[in-house]
Amino acid sequence: MKYNFDEVVNRRGMNAVKWEQNGYLAGMGMTKEIDDETISLYIADMDLKSPQPIVDAMHRVADYHMYGYSMPFDDYYEAVKGWFKRRHDWEFDTEDIVPSPGTVNALDYAIKEFTKKGDRVIIQRPVYPPFTRVIEVRDRVVANNKMIKTEEGYEIDFDDFETLAADSHTKLFFLCNPQNPTGKIFTVEELNKLGEICAKHDVIMIADEIHGDLIRKDAKFIPMAKVAPKDLKLMTCTAINKTFNCAGLHSTNVIITNPELRERFAKTMFNYMPSPFTIEAVIAGYNEGEEWLDQVKEYIDGNMAYIHNFLKERMPKVKMTVPEGTYVAWMDFSGYGISGQEVHERIYNNANVIMESGWLFGEEHEHYQRMVTVSSRKIIEKALERIEKAFEDLN
Ligand SMILES: Cc1ncc(COP(=O)(O)O)c(C=O)c1O
């Protein structure tokens, strides 16, 4: 089936955080309410319709007229395993799969189970802001192994990483691969080194790989579990949330082969039963969603190329490289020589476009803006034209 991703879908009136949530955006510096002309490209979900097999599965569940307690059975686990074997050549057992109500919740449960107040958790900023939030709301401490920006992209400061890992209060490391917002895919060498350091200092690694299905055509993504040293305590978060635009179903599967680690984590999930919608979406997506995913990836590649060319030709002071993975574009506006706050205001209030301000990813990134690029091309074009106009006096 051929999908038409150019269709513009109106998401207002369906409780979409991205298109209707004024309060949160005010917290991000928006000084006016969302209106009918606002273009929202910030929260990481797609403005494209999910695969038809998932839509059909949702109808089957809805039409059953009963929405009682549900649990995953064999067909669910086989669908998950089949997907990772086919798409990533990664095999694991049914017993290794622990379903969780979302990815950030999995991190939260892990923090509560594997650390105590005051313990340290390594993250690598710039990184998805809830990594910071989930550590701090539980009164744990962020140990920031800052990514180093080079001409080629972002690199890891391994000496700093090892110093942080060696601290006796450091218990966890959240790896974000592919990394949101930089789009970096970590190389096998980098993964090996991170794994060895964590194993050496008995730091548990949680690999958040939920963007792993959404990589550029020529990019290669290797799941951490395929290259991890044997003695590494590793948990990998996988999800249909990003892959098939199902974030509202809060469906994550955490893969843990280490029995002791798995038993402890699974115990924290004792009360979680995925909804009947979630279970059927996982089965349908993983068994029948490949055709859609291949098409959506091509569409994202096209959007990325469009955005990259637009900036190069019409706003050359804005620097952006096409990311290897994820569907977010990380744009550097420092070339304008104005404050991050002004960049933000021009985009939010003058262009009436909502992106995510770099300061959410760490203060030193205040001149960056992150754009979620999975909307109809027409929306992206309109947003970029408005942004261009909002900076025309500085071009
Ligand atoms: C790296 C990363 N992890 C987790 C999430 C959120 O996942 P979930 O909705 O499953 O909690 C996002 C969403 O943008 C993300 O980019």
C-alpha cells in the first residue's frame, strides 16, 4: 500500500499535546496562546497517520466493546522478537522482554530500583531533556559527560566518562542512541568502550534505542546488546512509540538478558498491564508495519534534505547537518550573533512556529533550536518560510 504523507492532518480537537498545550509552551517562553496559524514542530511525534495494520487493529479492539484487563501472550513476544531479528539481526528470548508503560517511565523505575537518593546517573548532554528531569525529580544527581562538538559532529570525552563512572556514587548510565537531539549514531568502537568502562566500574547501562528504527538511508545502527561485553549490566529500551507514531499508547519493551537485573526490574513492573490497544498495536506494528516504516523513512530523508538545502541557500547563518538517526533537526542559530532568547522569541512569537529551544538540552546550547521534521512537507516549507522572514533583517 502506498501512503500519502503529504496529506495535512489537523490534530486540533484530539487532545494533542503538540498542537493544543498552551501551558507547557508558556513555560518554554511563548508569550502568546497557540492560534489557528501556529505551526508546531516541537514534541517528538509525527503528524503523519500510523500504519494501516495498526489502525485496523485499533478498530478490532474498539469494536469489541469491552476494554478489560489484558496481558501480552506469545503472539506479542513473537512479534517483538521477530522485528528485532529481521530489522536489526538481534536475537533475544521471550523471557528477556519486560513490557513497560513508556520509556521515561522505564528510566524512572530503574532509578528507583537501582539507585538511592544522592546517587549519580551519567548522561551525555545535549540530550533529551527528560533524562535530566527524571534524575532530578527523584533527588538523584546528574553526572554530565558533555558531548564534544567537532567539525565532524559530536564525540565522547572518554576520560571524563571514566572519571564519572569511577565515582562510587555513580550507579547508572543512560545512553541515548541514536541520540536525540544531535542525531548521532554511536559507532561500534564507541559502544565497546562505553560498555567496557561501565562493566569495569559496575555501572548499569540503560540504552534508550527508541529512535533506532528511524535512521537515514545509508546509516547503520547497531544495538548495544549486540556488542556489549559479557559482564556489562545492560537494559535496552525499545518501543513502537517513535517507530509507528504510537507515543500515546505508552508501549515500551525493555530487553534484559542478565537474570538478576531482569528479575529486579520486572518486579518493579508487577502492577503493569498494557492496555488491549497497546498489545494489539505492538503485534500489528511489528508484524505488518515494515512497508509503512520504509516509506516513512524515505519521506523523512526527503524532509531532512529539503530543510538542509533551504537553510544552506536561504539562511546560511543557520548551521545544521543531516542527522544519521532520529527525525529531529538540530539547528545552530549562533551565526546571527543575538541571544538564544531572541532567537527563541523570533521563532515563537514572530514566525509563530514552535520548536524546542536548545537551553532545554543544557544552557550552553541556548543558540540551538530542535525541529521535529515528521510533518507533511507543506507544513515544513511554510514553517521555514516564516522563520526566514522572522530573521530577514539579519540575513
Ligand atoms: C530519546 C527518547 N527517549 C524517550 C522518549 C519518550 O519516550 P516515551 O514516550 O516512551 O516515554 C523520547 C521522546 O521524544 C526520546 O526522544
